[in-house]
Amino acid sequence: MRKPKRTKTATPRWPGRAGLVIAGVPLLLALLGPLPAGEPGPRAASFTLGGGHWLGTDFVGRDVWRQVLLGGQSVVLVALAATLLAYAVAVPLGLAAALTHRAWLEELLMRPLDVLLAVPSLLLILLVAAVFSPGAAGLALLVALVNIPDAARIVRAAASEAAARPAVEALRMQGETWWRTAVGYVGRSALRTFAADAGVRLTGVLYLVATAAFLGVGVEPDAADWAVMVDRNRTGLFVQPWAVVVPALLIVALSMGGNLAVDAVLEGRGSGREQSRERRPEDQQRQWWRQLVKAPGHGSHDSKEGRR
């Protein structure tokens, strides 16, 4: 009697594709937008629709479409740089705290981060900006600084489970380097948690950078920046809404699309591993059955019994 075949449940791919499309539009505008932007034309009246301008004009009569093409780099590049800088510091700190056997060293690494975590991130950015007046690079460093404590705590929590496994002690007894143990084994074991946190953290960093730019930190008051556009044009929202709605939608689309894409990748990898685990016992059973059927004397024994 044959066993019923298991139906393979395909992981839905549309959320990932939709996320790539949604996030791809603002990314393309941010990276390639300055190329077709061209030179600025003559300024028209403020908050006007039409007149040769696709999206009208802004609060000082500039073309909104040209400002949209130019305004993505400052937001997207600063957010990506801040996220990468935060993880470049948080991952080694979190892995070192998870793998150390010395309580004093773990306290030395994590307690200063807890103090920094207690300070509101936006308040810290405003206080530092009031003293030093940072540019785009300084804003990226500030945003990375306020994200390091939380990222390091998540890295440490995700790596602690893998660090307690017997395999880590075996690697130490074999004399493996710290890099191979921490990154090669512990880091790879917690990679899914790191990736999930990176997707959520990029959204928070993006909104933090946009909020700082909205308050005038790191950018000029009349700079071509999506967050600055929302701030400066909000007074004419009901007269010329495109100057506010379009840059706001691009910021939301970038964060929402990035989360959808990361979630789809994580779910796809997780379901693939589960399916491979489910197939292993079945494949072993089939292989055992084939070996049994092809065993010498098995077929001849059955034929003799049939003749009798």
C-alpha cells in the first residue's frame, strides 16, 4: 500500500516582489535622480500647479519634480551609511560579550551602552547638533551612535544561544581563532536574527534621519531633501499638495518595501530549511526500501515462494 504523497506548499513570493518594486522606486530616484535633473530653470510663483511643471512648484517657486529627483540622496545615503556604521561597531561588541567567560568584561562592554540607551535618540542628536552643527557625514555618525546600543544588545542576545553550544567549546579546544568561532559559527547561527533586525532598524534609521532633516539638522534650510520638502511646503498643503505628498510617500515606500523584501527572504529561507528537514527521513526510507528490493536473493526468494 502506497503512502499518500505530500503536497509541497509553495512559499508565496508576491510580498518579496512587491517589496522590491515598492522600495526600488525611491532607491532608483535617490541613486539615479540627479542625472536627469538638469539645470534649474527660472523660478515661478510659489505653490502653483501646471505651467510646465509636472508636480507644480514649491514654496519658493522651484520645480517640485526636480527637487524630488535631487532630494533622495541625502536621506537614503545617510540612512544606509548610519545603519552600516552602527552594525560595524555593534556586531563585534555583541559577539565579544556573548563569547566571553569573564563577567567583568561583559559588564565593561555592555553597561556603557545601557547608559547611552537611556538617553532619547532625537534629544541626543539635537543636543550635539546645537554645539557642532554637523553636516551629512556628521548626521550619519550621530544616528549610528544612537543605534549602536540597541543593535549590540540584540546581537548579544541572538549570539548567546549559539555561544552556549558544545560546538563552540569544541572549536576552542581545537585552537580555532576567535574570528572563526565568533563570525564563522556563532555569527552564522544568528544571521537570521541579524537580518530581521537590520530590516526594522533601517526603517527606524530612515525615519530618524528624515526627522533630523525635518528639524534642520545636517542639511541646509532650503536643501533639496525629501524631509526638508515636507517641512518647508507643509504651509501650502491644501493649495499644492504634491510638494508634500510625493516626498512623504517616497520615504514611506522605501521603509515599507524594504521590510517586505527582508521578511520574504527570511520566510523563504526558513521554509526551505523546514522542507529539507522534512524530506530527509522520507528520502532515507526510500533509499532503504530500494536497497532492500535490490538485495541479492530477495527477488529469487519471492519467485520460489510463488512457484510453491
